Amino acid sequence: MTFALMFPGQGSQFRGMGQDLFRSYPGLTQYASDLLGYDLAALCRDDPDDRLSRTEFTQPALFTVNALHLFERERREERPADYYLGHSLGEYNALLAAGVFDLETGLRIVRRRAELMAEAVGGGMTAVMNAPAARLTEIFAEDDVEGVDIAAFNTDAQVVIAASAQALEAAHAVLRDRGVRFVPLRVGGAFHSRYMEPVRAEFSRFLQGIVFKEPRAPVVSNVTARPHAPGQIRERLAEQLVEPVRWTESIRYLMSLEDGLEHQEIGGKDLTRMVAHIRAEG
């Protein structure tokens, strides 16, 4: 049976995360803190000024905690994965797990990604329940709401939209009038949408200086919902900023493989719940 290891992304962080891991791996924790320029363990323990909700802190902190979870799993010599995948930021942990880059390189990439995304302010994201993407597109067209993109296909019953603040406010009004349930997300921008195009261009230039190894096991791309093709990781990571996370399609791809799918989520339960919903939806 195919075994996949999954890594969560931004939104799964919480105050107090990683404390046992920081104590178990003091050298790596100090190394990450030195590279980032702040005390990572203290940030996660105390969350001063709600910094863990800010993209420039969230992404490097979560990437490091996910990485330490991975290293602890490897230390226990648990079953290696046949496939790796992650949701948005989590894709970087999947690439780390597959040997595409080392911890230092991954942390430098994630730090730059987070800095650029944090600068793209003025928009937001909202999770929408029980309204498929095609129906949402129809609703917004009927009510002349423009500028809203689908940012993530989490399950058939949950998608995420992204837009400018003005467009998102209009979208909320329309959804409220139609009785469609939605939950605004605590993020600082309209990630995985057209609004990230300036970030994509700058991030693409940054990635030109990074060396990527071929993965030792397939890593499923958020952009294509298929394993990264040889030599295309750099391009796909830049595209990920402006393309939706195709999580539902990624899981269905793995489920379609011979002998079915077993999975384990590193450091959380949100993705596991999504997989359960996708299985139930058929």
C-alpha cells in the first residue's frame, strides 16, 4: 500500500508548539535562531505581540518545527514514505524530507518567501463551506463581484478564496445574503492568487541562486497535483504563490495508485481530517 507523509502549512501554528523538540534538538534550534535573527524557542513559547500570526514569523517557525518533527521521526527509524506532500508552506518540508535541499537551504528559502509574502498586504483569504468552486464562480458573476480567486481546493466541501480587501468584503456580503457559510482566515494577504504576481516574480529571481537536488522519493506539487517533474521544482515553487493549492486532487491522485493509500501527518491533524473528508466524498 502506498504510504504518504504529509506536512501542514500556515494556519496550523499555535503558541507553545515545538517546545519538546527544541529541548531535544538544542543545537539545531540555536542554529535556526541564529540564521533567523531571533530566539525561535522563545517566539513559539511566548508569542510576544502575537508574532506567530505574522507571516514573516509564522512560516520560518512552522517550517523549523515541522523539520524537527521529521528528524525525530527519522531518528526513530519509522517507515520511510513512498510519497511526500505538504499544504502550501508544508510543501517545503516535503521537499526537505525528500532530500531536495538541506535544513539551512530550506530555511533560507522559507525566510525569503515569508518576507516577500508579508510585504504583499492589502488582501485576505476566506474559507467557504459547502459551495463548490464552480458554483462560487457563478454566484460572484451573478452579483457582479470581481477580483476573487480560488486559492485552495481543500475538499469538495471546502475551498478557500483570496482577493483584495474590497473584493473580499463584497464576496462576504454576497455569501452572507445567500446563506453560504464562510470563515475569514487570519492571514496577511491574498496568497495563492493573482495578487501575488509581484511576489512570484521576485521570488523566482531569488530561487535562481538555489541548487535543488532530485528527490529520493516523489514529492507531489501543489500546482499540478502530481509529482514534481525533473528539473521543474524551482518553477513550480514560484508558481505556487499565484496558483491554488490543489489538495483534493493531490489526495485523489495518491488514492488512485495501486493498493490504496496510507498516510501520516507531521505535527498536526488538519490534513488528516481533510483526507478523511475526501475519502468520504468518494
